[in-house]
Amino acid sequence: MNTHSADQLEILTQWDTPTVCNALELVMPERRGYGFTVEQVVCLDPELKPVVGYARTARCATRTPPHESAEVLQARRLAYYEYVADPPQPSIAVIEDIDHDSGVGAFWGEVQTNIHKGLGCVGGVTSGAMRDLDDCAPEFQLLARRVVPSHIHNRVVDFGNQVEVLGMVVKHGDLIHADRHGAVVIPEDAVGLLPAAVDLMIRKEAVLLEAARRPSLDIDALRKAFTESSRIN
């Protein structure tokens, strides 16, 4: 797993996740159809700027009581926290809820957001649920399937393996970009290519938007704008 400079990661937070997805289509056209969440998400704080971090993957369950002892569950939970705290940082926890009706109980809430933030995590993406919306750690972003009031039998099942969350397949160490729209995996080879791709995309779209926002728009003007946009490189 390659790591990137703090400056590179900071640049990525300046763009929303749809912009990153569009730029990835330019630099890696084969990625157009996968690598991002495809289900509706509930966002903890839509006003937060995008978060970027290295994936810490885990699976959780909440629906049924565990068959393991409290000691085993506690040891696994602490081992998971140690895993979250490992470099590189910052991290984003990507947690797959493996219950057949995922999101019945919440993994995320006041306690988990504060612990994860303290361990260098900037956010979480889960196919499960969250709660304690007013008491979660500040400046910590969460994307979840739903909001529920109880954590029921919440526990970590395993961690460090490949997971699938809201249609997005994630491996340990993948670079994740997330905001209120959803999340996307940024391939290592794409990080250095994205600034130029975003710049090109903005310049091409500017021509179309200028035409579209005029008091009157006709097909001839729109055709001309598309032609001009296609010539920008």
C-alpha cells in the first residue's frame, strides 16, 4: 500500500465526491461503473467538507445475541481499535453490517465516533446504522444506511478483510473519499492525475454552464457550446 503526502490528501478534500467520480472517469475510464457507493446514504453532517483517509475495514453484527464470551468480544474489540490506530493516517472506518436486515442496530454513535476520532479516524462508511446524532464527535463524518435508536447486540465480527458497503467493494488500505453524496475508492495511480483532470473538467463544463445560464437558451447556442467544450483539452 502506497501512502500519499498530506498536501495531496488535502487537495482531494477540496472537491466533492461527485467531482472526484467525474475526474476518475477521465483518468481511468474503466472505473466508470464501479468503485463507489450506489445506495442511498444518511449523512451525519452534510455541512462538513469531504473527508479522505485510508480504509480500515471491518464487519459487524447487531441483530442476534453473540455466541462468544464477553471476554472474547472485548478482546476482539480492542484488537480492532489497535488496527484502526495503526498507520497510515488519517483513516476511514468502512464497516459492513452482515445481518440479513442490516442496520437494525447501530454500530455508530456517541462513543464509537469519539473513540475512532481519537485514534486518527476522520469518518466512517457503513451498510449498517448510526444513532446519537446530536452527540457524535464534532468534525467526524458518517455515512450510514439508516438512523435507529438502539445498538441491540452490536459487536465486531472480524476486521482487515475485504468488505462490501452500500455497493462499494473496499480492501484494507484503499484510499476513500466521502461526503454527503456517498463515497468512492480512489486508486493509488489516480491520485496524482486528479488535479489536472478536475481542472480540465471544470473548464469544459464552464462553457456549457455559461450557455445554459443565459436568459434564453436555444438549440443552436447549446450545439455551439458543446462544440466549444469538446475542443478544450
